[in-house]
Amino acid sequence: MSLEEIEKEAEKIVEEAEREAMEILRKAREEAERLRNMEIKDPLSEEEKKEVEEEYKKKINEVEENFKVKSEKLRELFEQKKEQLVSKLVNLVAGLGA
């Protein structure tokens, strides 16, 4: 085989590789466009959304109830401490000692 024949064969191989590469790129672009235009569906069904919503409402209600209970206990404790302090002050002022 002569040098010219080898060059021509190499040129054919390169041209075929370019055609195949262009075809691969065309298909990739088509697939990318198809994916870009694809409608993305909501990952949760309506029933699942309602379940999640109900779960969080339940948790919120629990937190609010816990807050009410704790704040009431704090009010009661505050009132007790206030009464004790007032009683001590009255006794000190009256000279009855602490």
C-alpha cells in the first residue's frame, strides 16, 4: 500500500468518525430537548399531600398545647414565688423576721 492510499484510507476513517460523532451529538441534543420539554409531575399524590398536611397540623397542635401547659405552670410558679416574696417583705417590714 502506498502512502497516498494510506492517507486516503485514514481520511475516510476520520470522515466516518466525524459523521458518527455528529449523529451521536444530534441524538443527544434531541434527547436533551425532549427532557427539557417533559412535564415534571408532582412527586406527591393529593392523598399524600393531605397526609403530610394533617401530620403537621397535629404536630402544631401538640406544640401549642405543650406551650399552654408550660406557660400555665410558669404563671403558677411565678404567683407562688411572688406571694412568698411579698410575705417575706411584709414580715420584714412588720419586724416579724424572715
